[in-house]
Amino acid sequence: MGTFATTSSLAVKMIGTVFDTATTNLASACMFDAENEIQKRLAKRYDFTASPFLTTTTHPPMIVTLVQTLSIGYMYENMARGSKEGLARADRYLKRVFENIDGLLDGKFQLTDASGTLVTETEGEWKVYESASSYEPTFNEDSPESWSVDSDKLDDIASDRE
């Protein structure tokens, strides 16, 4: 049993999959891996050692969905046994999760708790800002789009070889 998902919650979404002992054990292992992966990626922005992540009854719904979806992707990947169709099915789930994680990290999406309140971000050196486009360049450089290639570059390279 995971922190953010259960084998029962996966069974509901994996219609046609028989959750015998081996499949249930696989689901538990996949949930463990999924929770670790999501926490690893989102730790730059969110503190998983604080509420609402440590409550026993409610969690941010988006985290629950991400864990379930990633777990299902991992399960399909493990159950594919080399089948192209099975691996493609797993990849669809994995891609969906990682796109959502990227959206959270880029500030395109906001994480809310079960009551709809925004989850506060971790303060510190890894804080994610909404947009970096308004920052001034450190050394007041021109935009890279304005840079040009030195017209003598090929001659300089040739003379260095001689």
C-alpha cells in the first residue's frame, strides 16, 4: 500500500487485469517507485515532509492522480514482456505524467490540496519562478539571437593548424 495510492485504486483503472498475488505485489512495487519518482522531481518546488503531503486522509488530488497514472504506466511496462503494443501503452501513461510534472515545475499548473487551497512552494535556492523572461542578463549581454559568427573564423582556424 502506497502513501498516495492503493492497489485497489489501480485495479479500478486497469480493467481486465486480474489482481492476483503476483500482480498485487507488482502494483505495490510500482506505486513505491512512482511515489519516489514524483517526490524526487517535485522536491525542488514542494516540501513533501510537510502538510498536505503527510496527512493520513487527504492528499493533493493531482499528486494522487500522478502516482496512480505513473504506477499504471510502470505496471504495463513490466507486464508488456517486450510487446510493442504493451510498451506503447505504458509509454502513453508515462508521457502523460511527465508532461504534467514538467507543467508543475514550469509554473504552468498549480498544485492544490483536497480543499482547493494552493499548496505552498518550498522557499530557497530551488524556488521556481513564473517566468525568467523578465530577468536582466547577468553581464548585460546582447540576446543570443543578435550574435553573429566572426567573419575571420575560418581563416583563424586554418592559420592555427599551420
